[in-house]
Amino acid sequence: MDKNNFISRHTGIKPAEVKKMLNVIGVSSIDELIDQTVPAKIRLREVLQLDEQMDEYEYLNHIRSLAIKNKIYRSYIGLGFYNTETPAVILRNVLENPGWYTSYTPYQAEISQGRLEALLNYQTMISDLTSLPIANSSLLDEATAAAEAMFMFYSSRSREKQKNGANKFFIDENLFPQTIHVMQTRSAALGIELIVGTFSEFTFTPEVFGAIVQYPNQWGEVNDYRTFVTKAKENGSFVAASCDILSLALLTPPGEWGADCAVGSVQRMGLPMGFGGPAAGFFACTEDFKRQIPGRIIGITIDSQGKRALRMALQTREQHIKRERATSNICTASALMAVMSGFYAAYHGQNGIRNMATRIHALSETLNTEIVKLGYTQQNKIFFDTLTVHCPVKTDIIRPIALRYEINFRYICDEYIGISLDETTTIKDVNDILAVLAEAAGKPFVAVKETIQTSSIPQDLKRTSDYLTHPVFNTYHSETEMMRYIKSLEIKDLALNRAMIPLGSCTMKLNAAAEMLPLSYARFQTIHPFVPDDQVAGYLELIRNLEKDLATITGLAAISLQPLSGASGEYAGLTVIRNYHHAQGNTHRNVCLIPSSAHGTNPASAAMAGMNIVTVKATESGEIDIDDLKLKAEQNKDTLSCIMITYPSTHGVFEEAILDIIAIVHQYGGLVYMDGANMNAQVGLTSPGFMGADVCHLNLHKTFAMPHGGGGPGVGPIGVSDKLVDFLPNHSIVEVGGKQGSAVSGTPYGYPLLLPITYGYIKMLGADGLKKATEYAILNANYITARLKDSYKILYTGNKGRVAHEMILDCNAFSLAASVGDIAKRLMDYGFHAPTVAFPVHGTLMVEPTESEPLSELDRLCDALIQIRKEIADIESGKAQKDNNLIVNAPHTVEVVCSDEWNRPYSRQEAAFPMPHTDKYWPTVSKVDDAYGDRNLVTCVK
């Protein structure tokens, strides 16, 4: 008998319930259902060749054995990554709490008020520290944020500069090397010419539209950029600053010396290094760019009762709507990490952050003074926490001594090392560093007993302005207060720990506790991304195993884990294709075919990768129009680069002609990029490689059980065929990927701290479990289809009447009575997050149940949707008032329902308890006023 069988815990359907569901669907077995759903010609002939399934106990022992192989040394490498102390109250109540990590991107504002408030706090923190008026609610990392700033500047060029073809962008050579590498990748595709040089010697010309500098720079030097900014402004050029967020507690912030934009990472605001992430990239700018700023902005508005409410502001900036004209291809950000860093700032407060920065700087000043006595020379005249040290001996002499002390420095060359101190550094650590340097130099070591309180920062570079003055940053400084504040925000939201989130194309499945536990292991959390390989043997073993498993699952030759989100994976895959064509001498191949039904990030990613987009029509049944595909491929045969397809299709159907589609593109010299958004219907049954795709990205936060985190972090690795292996993303510091590749993020392996989640998912399911999960996802979707087909038109089905793992409910027939957006709000009264609204077809709901939901929850959703259809029928018949009814007034808050006055033409019971629900969820605001929030844009706590 199976012990601790993970598959039975992951899938929600009990074996005894399967027969009932099959009867409703009208088939005799799951095999029959799969045969009617998945075309026979693309079905795998063999079982996936994966390691034998582990139970939970075995897996936890296994992952601990890998963690033990990692060595926790004190790393003073810097380069944007620092040791931190994550407050236990935040670690336990946010990072380890499914109420925070299983929620979805806050598109439905009324059931996301807690998350939205936490993100508004984060935006306020960023705006305060940078002294720039607008901050978004996080990006992926510092390197990609810098690339986004460059593109924002490029898109915002004056008419004169556009007319004159200004396409040059200056990068100070002292930026972090990984940031420069990512910007080189982005600029090459967009036709931007980079000039890398020394800021103090650079002369602006009319062709230069923007510039970026590091503050402090990669060596730790704090430069005064005021003169540089003045010259830029005189030239009509924009300036970005890539900043150390903690240093801004002491240094004059970039907004006060003229920067148009500030970017960076909030990793050192209480986030574990995690061998490279996840962290959150921050992005702040002046008001001039509020319509171009990438990513999401949280804004303050009002609800239908006139009550303060929060929402995602200026949503038309998002790539879902603008497609190839989007300001970015960003989809997943790093919302959960932004939330944690915002809580970190609230917990420490203004004084705590300032004192922390002051203490780090004092330790750095102390170290600087003492190393001179040992014969070392420090290069930085002005610094915050990083010293660049010229050594009296070769650095090869220092390295083994440092390793004996379990210390990592940055070894710059034979003569120089870098030392970056941080929040965790103590006077004992400083003495250990001095002991290493003394022994290497053959000098006696004398311990220091106290820190120097003087500062090398001149007065004109010291911060004088206030920050973090709002009560939210000056109230919750005891653990009791912080714990209760976090809880007060959590209960405002609807996450997967409360109810099903049936979002089509998003796969909100179980994020098992056994998969999540390793994120809190110190031997995974406290590792710098640029340490020697022998210190991360456990991480590297996990990474190699995961790459191997994902390659097997996709049927492809090799995997890169570097992309930081699904959209990042799209961009990475297209960059691989672009580099391949260029290596073949086919630089003219730049046309990307994209079906009209594609997810909005597809054309946005193609545009970011420098491709010309040609749209392929869809048939009335929602499939790619083969005749139109042949026509477009023929018309562009000399310039065809690739096609981007999603399979099953964006409409939730396994297209019978998929092999023909792939063959047509290959016939004309193009490559096939397969979007992995719907991989949850493929695993174990078919694969991109088996079908002949050349590149595929995977959403680990969808198919492979990584949580959505309220809008990130996610991970979007790519797999490629044999001929593309040498073009996989590489890195400027760590040898990874292909020799002909290009970096797409600042870390070599993306977000490694998250990888144990997917690793555990695969190891505990095994080949049989992965296939069963796919089958149950298809079973659940077809069961819901069968139950709802008499109430809603199912827009697309396969030629045998089956859907894949999701289905589209057409609400256009009754749109005059109730809009699809109003139906989404009414579902909140029933205790549900809405399905995907108006995508991929206007006026529809896209439902995906996943394999994790129990039958009781599937039935509860179906009952709710059927009852809502009856409520709509009452409006259609005139029984309910058209402008004052259950649906148009939804959602109903406890404040509204319990009000002394009730003048609505339906009962309070009908409003708040339309169906029995033992765990009633109450939205905390009524329907938000989107237009008011955009007309009165407020993006910081007031």
C-alpha cells in the first residue's frame, strides 16, 4: 500500500467521484475522454523517463540533503546582493503564509484590498527614498529594471530627437556588469546604440537620448552627478540612476540631484539573497513618465459608496491591451517580495532604517581606517558600504586565507578585492576581515573594539530631506503590532487558501506545503549568487536535476532557468531565435507570426525582441486559420523568423492541425516558439519537442505549482532543441548557457530560491503523477463544461465537443442585462475570485479549474454561475430592475448589508448569502470607481 502518496493529496478528485463526473460528461473512462480531447497523432508513445516518485517524507529528507551540501560563508561580494535579516514576523506571516503567497494579481480590486495596501506602502517607500513622485509596484530585478528605463526613455524621446533618429544611450562603465549585459541584450534588438564610458569624460551629442549611472557605483564610489545631469538636460537627454536603496537613507537621493528615473533592487530591504532571488526590482520616475512607466501602479480611488479604495491604476498601460504597442512585456512582477520589503520598512520605520544605514557606514569607515595600517590602499574617496582595496600581495594569497575563515570577498583581479558590508555585519565580522588581511600581508592583527563615528560623505552629498514619515512606517514597531497589521491586510484578500480561483490561462493550483518548506531553509536563503561552485553543490545538483526533468517533460534538448517570469521567458525564447538567425547570416529574418487570439504578452515580447509582427487570423471555431497561415508564411518567406503559438490554443482547445502549422513554418525557414501557458494540459500526454517545436517557455507559477504571490515572483524557464542549445541565455560573471547567448536577467539561474517548489512538485508526482494531474485537469474542465452548457454558451470546443483544461463562457448574449465585469463582481458575493474576464474574447469568462480542486468546490462554482444566470434572467424579463439589481450593485460589503438603511429591491439575504456558505468572505469595499482613480492619480500613502 502506498505510504504518504502525494498524488492523492495534490489532486482534489477522489477515485469514487470519477465515475459520477464521467457520467455527467458522457464518457465511460478517463482514457476515452483523453482520446476525444487530445489528437492521437501528437500523443506520446512512452511514459516520461523520470526518477521514481518520492513521497513527502522522502522528498523532505532529499531536499534537506541537498541543502546541507551548500556552505554558508560570510559573503562581502556586493554587486547588488547583500546579507539581510528577514524579520521572523514577516518570514512567518508573509513568506510562509498561503494567505499571501497563493493570491493572484490584483486585477479584481474589491477582493485584493490588503495586497493593494501593502503594495501602496511599498510604492511610498520607494518614492520617499528616491525622492521621485511615482513608483510602480515592482519589476523583476535591478538589471531588467535598468533595461526598462532605457526603453522608457527611448519611447519618450522628443519629436525633434525622433525626427533626427537619436538612438544612442550612454552607460557609465561602473554600472554592475550584469546590468550592462542585460541592457546590451535589450538594446541590440531595439536598434539602440550603447555607448559605454566614463560619465565624467562623456560629451553629450544630439543623437544621445538618455544615460544611466550607478549610485554608488559597482566599486562603491559615491559620485556627484549634478554636473553630468545638467549637461544631459541641456542636450534634451534623460538620466536614470541605478541605486542602492539602503544607501539613500544617508545619501542625497537621485530625485534631488535631477535624475528622471531611479531603478534598483529592494533585496537588501529584508529579502534573502537566495543564490540570486527572488527580489523585486524597483522603478521610480518623475510625473512626466506616468503614462510610459512599465509594470503596474497601485493608485487610490473611491468605491460606489464614496469610500476610499485601492486599485491598479492606468491599466491600459498593461501589455494585455496594448499588445505590440505596450510600454513593456512585463506580466509577472515580484509583488510578494515588494510586499515583504514594504513591511520591512514599516517594521523598522524611519529611525530604524536610518540607524541601520548609519551603522553599516560606520563599520565601513572603521574597516577603511584599519586596513591602511596593514599596508592596504582603499580607492574610494567617498563610499557608503563598499571598499575597493589595492592589496600589497596577490589576491591569490588572500583567497585561501579568507576561505579558511569562511569569508568571500569580491576578487576583482590580481591586485584588487572588493568588500561590501551589510545589515548583518558586526564588529566581530570586521575583525575577522582584518585578521584575514593581516595574515595575508604578514602583519600583526590588532582587534578593534568600537566603530568610528566620522563619515567620509561630504555635506553636499548627505541626505537632508525626510522620508518614511507616514504613520504606517512609524506605528508597527513591536512584533504584536506588526503581526496584527499583516493579518488585518491578509483577511481583506481572497486567496487560494479560502476558495477556488478559476482563472483561465493562469492555473491557480495547489502550492503544497511540502514544496514550500525549503524556501525557509537557511542553506538556501543565505547564499550570494556569485560564490564559488563548491559552496553551492546542493543548489547546483538541484538545478541540474531540474533542468534534466524539465527537458524530459518538454521533449527538448536543454533548459535555461534564467528568465524571471513567463513574459521574460517569451522574450528569452525569441532572443534565442533572433541570435540563431543572426549566427546563420540571416539578420533579415525578423518577422514573427502571431495568431490573433494570442495572449497580449506574445506581441509585446516580439516587439521587445525587435521583431516585425504579422497577425494570423483565427477561424470561427477559434483555431489558427491554416489558409491564412500559409498565405502569411509565403508572403514573408524571405524574412520569416518564427511563429508564436500557444498549445492547447488560447481558446482552450487542442488544435488538430498543430503538426501542419509547425511544418508550414519550418518549410519557410522559420522556427516555432510554443508558449507554455497551457502546458498543464500537455504534461505526460504530449510535449512541445515531440510535436516539433524549437523553443518553449514554461510558467513554473502555473503548470509547475509555484505560487503566484499576488502577482509574482514567477519563473519562466525556456527549453530549446539541439540546434539552439548554444544560444541559451548566458551571464557576464558566472559561466552558464550558450557561448552565443545573451543575458536576460541579472542572475545566472534566475530565482533559485523558488526552484525547490517545482523540483518537489516533479519529484513527488513522478511520471505517473504528472500524467494523472494533466488528466484530472482535463476531466475537471470537461465536467464544468457539461454542467454549465445549458446556462452558458461554451464558445470553443474540439471537433469532438471537448475542451482542454479550460473553457470560455460566452456572456455576450445577455450583455445588455449584465456586463461580464459585473458578473465577476457578483461572484465575490458567492465567495469566488472571478474567472479571467474578457480574455481572449470580449464579453467572456475563461474558466480553468485545475486538477487540485475537490468536486465539492467545482460544484459550488457551477451552482454559483448557474444561479447568477438566473439572476440575469430576472433582469432580462424585467422582474429585476435594470439599473438597481443584485449584479450591478455587487459586491455587497458587510457595511452595506448591515446598514440601518436598506432601500434596495432585493433582500439582504439575497445580496450577501445567495447560496449557503459556511466560510463567508466579505469584500471590504464596494465596486471601485476606475475612472475616478485615473483622473485623480495618487500612488503614495496620504
